[in-house]
Amino acid sequence: MATKSEYRRMEPEMEPEEELDEEEWALRAEAQRRRRRSVGSYVFTCALFASLNAILLGYAIPSFCVIVLKA
């Protein structure tokens, strides 16, 4: 058994920060706002469909069981 690790730790390479002018900064901020808005609408749509699915399955199955048990 080896006592020493066979893997070596890799340090992240530091990239020099780029200088942004006012116009580029505003463009990037607007792009980020649009992305957040689209992600928010996607999450809302998924939650809506999940809720509808739960409602439909939750009410359809018990009513079906009542019909079957009455017969």
C-alpha cells in the first residue's frame, strides 16, 4: 500500500482581470438581467406544471378508487 497520494493538487491558474469600460459593463449587466428573467420564468413554469400534475393525479386517483369500490 502506498502511503503517499498518487495525485497532485492542481492550483487554479489566475487570469488577469480585464478592464471594462462603462458601455461593456452595462451590456453585461443587461445580459445577466435577461438570463435571470428567463431562468425565473422557466422555474415558474416547471412549478406550475408540477402543481397541475399533483392536482390532477391527486383528485383523479381517489375518485377512481371510489368508483371501483362502489361496484
